[in-house]
Amino acid sequence: MSLTIRLFIISKGFHIDKSPCYGSVYLDAIGGGVLEYDVIIVGAGPAGSTTARLCAKKGLRTLLIEKDRFPRYKPCGGYLSPRVLRELDFDIGGVIESSISEMKLTFRLKDPFSIVSQDPIGYVVMRESFDHLLCRKAQDEGADLYEGRRVVGFQEDMEGVDVSIKGGESVRCRYLVGADGARSIVAQSLRGGVMRRAGVAFQGEGRLAGVKQRRWSFVHLDFGGVPYGYGWIFPKGSVVSTGIGVLFPSKGVNLKSRFERFIGCVDYIKGMNMERTCFYPLPVFSAEDLPVSKGRVLLVGDAANLIDPMTGEGISYTVRSGKMAGEAIVSAIKGDQKGISRYREALECTLFQDLTVALKLAKAVYRFPKLTYNVLKSNKNLGLLYLNILAGNAHYDAFSREMVEGIRRRLRGKSRPRLHYPWNLGKRRPTPFSSIGINGHDTEHGPSHFHSNDSKEVFSTKPRK
Ligand SMILES: Cc1cc2nc3c(=O)[nH]c(=O)nc-3n(C[C@H](O)[C@H](O)[C@H](O)COP(=O)(O)OP(=O)(O)OC[C@H]3O[C@@H](n4cnc5c(N)ncnc54)[C@H](O)[C@@H]3O)c2cc1C
């Protein structure tokens, strides 16, 4: 093929090369095919769009392929921990539906208490708008988007990867990223069809007139109603997201009927008509040594099983893995022979460490839910520490130590809270959560006394002099 024809093919449908440093790559057409893109990313969820944005920003020719068309629905509570905002270097204020300052906790809808913070402990978004924003940000940096195109397979050779799209089209790239979520076909192929262990969630969304005006600013988590999981109620502006998530599923649990019982018993959403109800897998992190890359293919987000086994939170891990995968591809294209293997190393030094502790902790905590609930209720430090984990200022190992200590004290009959800060934040910046309240409620009356407009008292947990 002549150079002129090759250049014509290269320029057709692609953006102008932003970075002269990678321009030469495109003249290295090999094996009769043209390396049309440096990187193709399957799936434009938060993982895919973050990877695409980083790659495009660094000057790589980047293509995002998404089977749906934006704005598309994704079953999700939509809760973003403050870590997510730290990871994203652009303003997402326009898509935030609710800002959260209180976490209400119940055990089988009884024995309520609240963790209240003066600083936001999270934000809730509609995934339609959040994911669309992230995708647009990737496009702004120069990534191309194929919408409504489903990837059905890929073929890797020495120099690149041919990606097949439903309908017969094929695109070629140097590196392929599987960001295609919980049911990832890229992960299945990479892992030789091995089934990944996953949790499961049943969720629904309802509307309640006037909710927006009431400025609903709490999330409600209920433990003990389902083995190895919890129920949630999150506000999303005028929409309320509810669900039951089971992180380690066991046989014989009818999630749908538990969900119906759960939402039927919470007085402030009783009678609400639930829409968009569905089951959806939760690919939680597991101790199995699953590959996250092989040859020229990398997995990010849910496709790489990065959901937190303690909380079911996935978005912050998704965004961080997308950035790490992008960095690895950039260094590989720059000539670093070990560029791609550095992706696993980066995950191991960061996310895997925390998720491994979270996994051990989750297995213990969900096995004895009542005991751990009582420990959490009686120990302000744990609540404060947990908020710091969500903010990215502390790690699970500190939480784990404090929880074990709390359980020991409880079993010895000493349930009085310890009012000091035993965890080591090392060189990390000081916690923004210096003040929270643990607000106990009337335990006699259960859910009927648990209203969204309960009075709150925020008090300092600073050590007593
Ligand atoms: C019910 C529920 C509630 C949750 N609540 C929360 C929460 O409140 N907070 C939180 O942090 N996490 C939550 N999670 C987890 C969170 O939703 C995921 O961790 C997150 O969406 C993962 O992002 P991702 O980009 O990896 O995958 P996804 O968001 O699933 O995106 C994958 C994309 O790939 C596309 N795709 C799939 N296959 C193909 C294909 N073959 N070709 C082309 N495109 C394809 C899909 O259409 C999709 O757009 C929840 C999960 C569930 C199920």
C-alpha cells in the first residue's frame, strides 16, 4: 500500500494528530493492516471515559466504543465518595443532584443512629448525566466516540489488536482496554472464559413530590436485613434510589421479596412507586489472582473486578484504574517494554492493598452484622475513620484495627467509645472530617420514629482534655 493511500486511510474519520511525538506510529503499518488507533476502549462508563481522556490528553489516537447511545441509563445508587472528586480534575457540579452530609444507619430498620458531618461526605448523581459528562470530557481532549456500536470480539497479533464490531466492521489498534463493565466480554476472553465471582444487587428508583424542595441530604443504610449485604436509600434530587446489595451471595435468598419488604417498611418512602427495578451483578474484588492485563489488552473498572467488598462502591476505583491503565499505555507507546505490566504493579501498590484488607474485613463484618453494628454505633472513631476512607485520607487497615479493637472491647463488656485517634494517617494531609456527630435515636420505636427530618446534633469528637 502506498504511503499516500495509507495516510488517506489514517486521516479518514480521525482527528488531526495533536502530538507530533506519536505521529510516526501511524506510518508503521504492518501486516497489511493500518494501525488506525493507538488505543481502543470498549465501554464508555466512568472507567472507559477516564482512560480515554487521559490517553487523548497525552496525544494518543483514542477511540471509545459504546454499545448504547448517550445519555444512557445505568443501574446504580449514584453515590460518589469525595475521593472521586479528588480524582477528576474538572468541575462536576453541574451533574450533582444531592450533596450528602449525614449517614443514617439502622439494623433491620430499628436501632437507628446517624453519622453527621459538617463537610460533605459524598455526592449523588444520575449516571445518565455523570457518565455523559465524563465521555464529553474525553471527546474534548480529542478521543473519538463510536456510539450504539457493540464490540463482539477481538483478535490480537504481534503488532496490534483487531476489534470486531457487531455488523461486520473492524477497527485496529495497538492497545485495547476492556472497560465494558460487569458483564465484560473483553474480561471473559482475557480470562479464558473463567466465571468471575460477583455479588448482586436488586434496585429501583422512585419519585416523591417535594423531595427536592426538602433538600434531602442524607443516605440511609440498613444492615442485617439480608445476609452479607445491606439495603440503601439514596436521594438523587427528586428521584430516590433504593436497593439491596449482596456482596457475597448465598443460595435461597430472594432478593426481590427482601427489597419489597425493605421499601415497604421505611415510613418516608412507603407507597412510593418503584421504577427501573432490576437485578445487576456487582463484580467485587476477590482474592483470586485474576489477570488485569495480558499482551496488548488491559481491563479497568468493573471489568477488572474492582468493586469494594465492604461497601459496594465502585466508581472511585473505576476512575483510578482508568488513569493507571492510561498511564501504562502511554509509557508502553513511548517505548517502555514493561509499560503494560506496570499497570498491575500500580494496582498492587495502591488499590489492591486496600481492597485486600476490605475483603477480609467484609467477610468478618458481614458474618457478625449485629455485633459490628453495635461496635460502629458505640465508637465514634470508627464513624470518623470511615468518612476519612471515603475521602481518601485513611485506609482500611486502620479501620480494620479499630474495628477489631472495638469488637474485643465489646466482648469484654467495655463498650464505652474511645475518644482518641489511634490510626496513623502518616504523611497524608489532615482529615477534613474533624467534626462528626453520632446521633442516637429512640430505639424503642424503630422505623416509625425514623423520619428524614429527624433533628440532628453535630458535635466534636476531639479528644477530651
Ligand atoms: C445497583 C447498583 C448500585 C451501585 N451503586 C453504586 C454507588 O452508589 N456508588 C458507587 O461508587 N458504585 C456503585 N455501584 C458500582 C458502579 O455502578 C460500578 O462500579 C461502575 O459503574 C463501574 O464503571 P465501569 O465504567 O467499569 O462500568 P460501567 O459503568 O458498567 O460501564 C460499562 C460500559 O460499557 C458498555 N459496554 C458493555 N459491553 C459493551 C460492548 N460489548 N461493546 C461496547 N460497549 C459495551 C456499557 O453500555 C457501559 O456503558 C453500583 C452498582 C450497582 C449494580
